[in-house]
Amino acid sequence: MPVEQERTVIPDVPRGPLCAYRSKAQFNWKDFRLVLEDKELVKIKYDIWRRLESEPLFSPVTATLSADQQKERAARQVNRIADLELAPAEIYSKPYNYRVRYLMSINEALHAVCPSLSVKIALGVGLFTNSLLAMGTERHQDTYNKAWNREIITCLAITEVSHGSNTKRCRTTATYDPATQEFVIHTPDFEAAKCWVGNLGKTASVALLFAILYTADGENHGLQGFLVPIRDPKTLLPYPGVTVGDIGEKIGLNGIDNGFVMFNNYRIPRENLLNRTGDVTPDGVYESTFSEPGKILGAVLESFSAGRLGIMQESSNTLSHAAVIAVRYAALRKQFGTDRNGPEQSIIEYQLHQWRIFPYLAAACVLKVSVFAMTQIYLETVQKSQAESNGFELLTQIVSEIHALVSSSKPLVTWTARDAIQESREACGGHGYLRAANLGELRNNHDPSCTYEGDNNVLGQQASNWLVRQWKNAKVESPVGTASFITRRDAILRADFETLLRSGVRVESSEFVSQCYEWLMCWLLKQTVAQMDAASGAGVDTFTARNNCQVYRARDLSRAYAEYYALESFRARCARGDVKEDLKPALFRVYLIYGMWCLDRHMTTFYAGSFATGSQFADVVRGTLLRVCGELKESAVAIADALAPPDWVLNSVIGKSDGRLYENIQSVFMTNPGALERASWWKDVIPSKLKSKL
């Protein structure tokens, strides 16, 4: 496709005050965007946004709705999305990789418009059907079809009031009764009530419930999945034996009706057990039915990693939106100047401001690329597992590596987005605190991403556990290559900052950043394992030994591993032949800013491990970061344009692409309902002493 034709996929931005900085970029911002995102997926998003822009139900709201109004709006949006049929019918006959990528792009576009909407669909359609595929069989096909076609509203009920991450200790029970060939679902007390279940509060009629399966002989067969009817789908009234309700208003995402449910000896048919890996015979005997391990493994991977990848995709977009708002505002907002009585200069010119917001602009670029690459590995693995069941051992290794990669990267991406929103809010001063700036909405709606689909700190431990196993193994099992550096551990640990410089490695190079990271991870691995071994040698149990090496050891290791993968992914993308020469300087600055910013976060560890002594290492890392931020200033607005969605989606009065900052703020002030009217309650607030004189 010719360059000009590729660019037409992306709409132009209006001319205005931001052009003063746009014109300084030495590249076309649309070309930059097509490095960060695949052009076909960009086209899908813009097509979705164009269709939704004309839909009144998706118009941005200008004032905070009540929690109940938000739930109603999101539920109506879900129904409207089903009517619009955003994905063409032929998509569903395409190969797995292509089909899921297409649907993920639709979800990204929807999330940018309304996070509650996309989460409701992801929970009720995507995660529910994926879990059903992973754990169910042919006898559950009808429920799958109805959920996929939006004929029923569904949910996943896993978390309980007193247990979340430790699902094995959940206490809802499902006891088989051979006399009636039914499972009896029971909640022993309130602590065992299922809670935080998205879609359950007001709307779901069917739950995929996780409960402890007991056979009639009293034997515990562990946590199993069950299809449990909750409400009559025609009336949405709960069935007898089910106590279900909404948990109440939350900090954000109030369009999602999170609910709780308790069961009082509630009966469901035997066939409602999801029996892919185990079943109960009519007379009550539990039988394992584990077969075709490769396909089951792939299905399980799909079920539990897809949601986290979706969160990372959404969070990388949220991060982008925050950075876009901050950069555009910084280019337009003028304060002070070199001459007290002379012209003021844009705050983007100040080094402190660049240091505050440019690393998040760079992070948005790097993490968007790395999440795309990670998703590609994941989709190819699932597709391979569905196509063949041989090569089980290698597939097992790939699945374990992907799980570690996802478990470390989900915290990195969501935490970075969280911090970017807050820094952007502060960097935009008082105007950033306006609801119309949209940074508050971004913050409140993003916040739960750090907790759901795996609490970030718990996920990080899973990633570090995998890395520790690779360190201890006689042979490193890293078919994807993310931990292959461990095979060179001895040479890596012999190096230090001075050695790198003597060997001719330039500080401002990807080799420098990469080798620093490899040393960092190897040192943290060595120290983590040594600390665990010492504790075990002193008689400390494995559980405690592992937990007591998290702070300053395993936790930092997990983050460093995710940062390393992100940087390597971005470097690989920029090295591809389709990247135009005029883009490479700006792309490399983005890489260096993110790399040096991340290395600076680990500065203490580099000195603790004697990788560096004296001030030179810190000076060159921080000096490079500041200098390259200054160099990026000329390109920052163009890069922000490359990350930005349409204005109506960004929905920020201070981040509009037209650059008419104060005109837009004036419009919001003046058109705010009741802004220029006397308060209806004015008589009630007249001071008492003044009232007596009237």
C-alpha cells in the first residue's frame, strides 16, 4: 500500500496554535503512529469511532450521572453494540489469530469511549465464553451460543468476601446428590458470599460459578466450574434460593453492576458441571476426563491470560490519553520567561516539566508496542495448541513463559498508566482538576485495573517464581527467549559499568541499556536465590522464605523483567525494514528516555551490587535522560498526535487537537448548566444578620 494511502486511514488534525510545535517535527506523525500500531487495526478503531460518534447513546456526558444512571446507560450501550454488529460476519470464519486480534481492536476502541461498556462486554461475553471453552464440553454449547449472541447476560463468580487471590480457599460448596442427580450449591456464611462479580448486581441471569465440589461420600474434589442460573432472563427476578444484589457505588466504573450472591441449598442439574477435566457420573462417582493435553492447555491459557492482555491493551491506551493531554496542554500553557517583562514561554520548554511528562509519553509508545508483541506471541501459541496436540512439553514451556511475561507486564503497564494519570493531572495544574479535562475520569476508571484479573503484587510474585526456577534449572526453559540471558549469567555478572565503557559500548545505545538490564536481573536473581537458600538452610519453610525476599529482591526483579521485555520489543520493532529513516531519530529518543528513566528507578540496586561506584553512572544515566528529553521537545506534540484518539473520544477540554485551549475552557465555563444563574437555594444561604435587615 503506498504511503499516502496508508496515511488516509488516519484523519487529519485541525490547524491551530499547536502547529507551532507540530511544524518542528522532522517526520509525519501519521507514519509514527503506523510504527506503534498495525495499520489494519488502526483502521478498525477509526471505523468504530466514526460509527459511534453519530450514536446519541455514546455522546460524552458533561456531568456526573448517578451510579444507577451509569449502570442503565452502560447496559443500554451493550444492547446497542449488539444491534450495530461492529464485527462483520465473515470475521468469525477467519483463523483464530486474525479473529481475536480484530475483536480485541474493537474492545480497545470501545474502552476508549466508555470503559464500563467494554468491561461489561469483556466479562459477560469474552471472559465467560473463553472460560466455558476452557472448562466445558459439547453439553454446554447452547449456553455458549446464547452468551456469544448476547441472548443472555452472563458473569464469572470467583471472588468471595473473605478470599480473592487465594481461590483454593474459597468456601462456596457444590455437593452432589445422586438421588436427584443434582448439585446442591450452598453458601455457608456471608464470608463465603461471591462478590465483586461484574454484571451480577442488576442484570446477569447466568453465572459461571467456582465452587468446591463434594461427592456424596464427603470427598473434596477441589474448585470446579458450574453454570448456575441466577435470574429469570425474561423478568430479571432472582430464583428461589438465590440472594443476589448490587454491592453499591464504587470509586469509578459505576456502569458495571458489580454484585454479590449467596445460595441456600440451591439445586442445579448434574450436567451444569463444566466437565472438560473431570465429571461426576449419575450415581455420584468422580472421574477424571483429562485428555488432549495440548488443546486443554491452550484453552486454559486463553481463559486466564486473555483478560490480562485486554487490560494491558486498555491501560496502554489510557496511558497514551493522559500523556497526550499533558503534552498538548504543556505546549499551549505559557508561564514566565527569560525576561520578566518579555513574552512568556510554554511550560513544555522547562526541563523540570519535560522530565515530569516526557517519560510517560515515551512509556506510552514503548508499552503500546510491547503489549502488541506480547499479544501476538500469545495468540500464535493458542492457535498452535488448537491446531495440534503434539509437542506438549515445548508447549508447556511456552505457556509457562507467557504466564510469567503477562504476570510481570500487567503490573508494569497498569502502574505506569496510574502514575501517568496523576502526574499529568498535576502537570496541568488547576485546569487538570476540571471534570471536563477528563483526567479524573481516567484515574477513577483505570484504578481497578491494578487489582482485578490478578492483584499486581501477587502477579509479580508468580513472574519472579518462574524466573527463579529458570535460574535454578540445569537448563533454561525459555522458548520465547525472554530469559535466555540467564544462560550467560557468569559473563554478565563479571561485567560492570567501567567494563562496558572499556569494551566500547556507548552510553547512548540500546546495547548499553540492554546489558545494564541483564546485569540487573542476574544480580537480583542471584541475591533472591541466595536469600531463599539461606532461609531454608536455617529451617525456614519455603512459603515464608519466598515471601521474605520480595521487598528489594523478587518484586524489583519482576518489574525489571517486564521493562526489559518492553524495551527489547520496541527495539525490535524499530529495526524492521518498514520504519522510515526520518522516524528513526525520534523513535530512538523515545527508547532512550524510557530506558534511562527505568534504569534510574533501579539506581540503588546498581550501586548495592557494585555494578557502579562513584557518581559517574548516575550522572550519565540522569544526564542522558534530561538531555534527550530536551531533544524530544521538538517532536513531542507530533508524537502525542500519533497516540491520540479523535477529540470526542479523548473528551478533554484541555487536550483538544485544535489547540484553542482558552476558547475551549471558556466554552465549558459559560455553558456549564446553571453557571450564570442565581442558585435556586439562594434564600437559604443569606447570612442571618443580613436577613434581619431585609
